[in-house]
Amino acid sequence: MVALAIVLDIAFHSGSETVVNAAELAERTGMARRTLEPLLQALSRERLLDSTRGPHGGYRLGRPGRLIKVSEVITVGLNSLEESGLDLSGRLQRAVVEPLWGEFDGLLLAQAESLTIEDLLKRAAAAGLRKPVNEPLNFVI
């Protein structure tokens, strides 16, 4: 869910000429930058995000939102968790919890396969959220 929140925030706040930096992202999502950085790197490696380095660097979508399936984002997030080494052990964990999460993963990914980031942006618009204006305003007097 964190990976999905990251990609959706970047899709909502970036544009062809503007990027979202990690500090802005951390502030809006309420997450620590150290939590976001590994996911941002994983999403960039999978080309779901495009990163720009430097003082004006940041992230934007790696391809149009209509071409990014929610299931791709979730898969990257899940793989990132596996790489973090979080491992719960115990008989109940192995016998009940892990198989249950496997079932959930299958159901979730089947649903997520039919959704794109663009679909989620449409839901945001339907909820009354408007993308910020990224172009500078010019005033003539």
C-alpha cells in the first residue's frame, strides 16, 4: 500500500515538466524519508518511476498512468518487503498466516490487474480532488 500511495501521489503532483521530490512526498504522505527511499529506488528500477538527480531533482511517472497497472506497483512493494528481510517465524505463522496472505495476494493482484494509475486519478477527481497547477501564472497589468 505504501508503494501505491507513492506512485499515486507522484502521478497526482507531477507533470511533464515538474517532478516530486522525496521531501515533499514524505510531508504529504506522513512517512519518513528513510521509509520512502528504498521503495522509490525499487519503483525506479522497475521503470514505474523516472528519477531526476540534482538540486531540482525528483520523481515522475516512468510511463503514462494508463499504462501502469496497480498490480505492478503492488508487486514491487511486496518484493521490496521481501528484500527488507522482515521474517516472522513460528508454527502458526507458517501453517496459517503465510498461506492466508498467499490467498489474499492472489485475490488482490487479480483485482489490481484490472486497474491503472489513471483509473485511480479519475477516482481522485470524482472525489473532488484537483491536481495542483504546475505551470507558473503570468499576470499582465
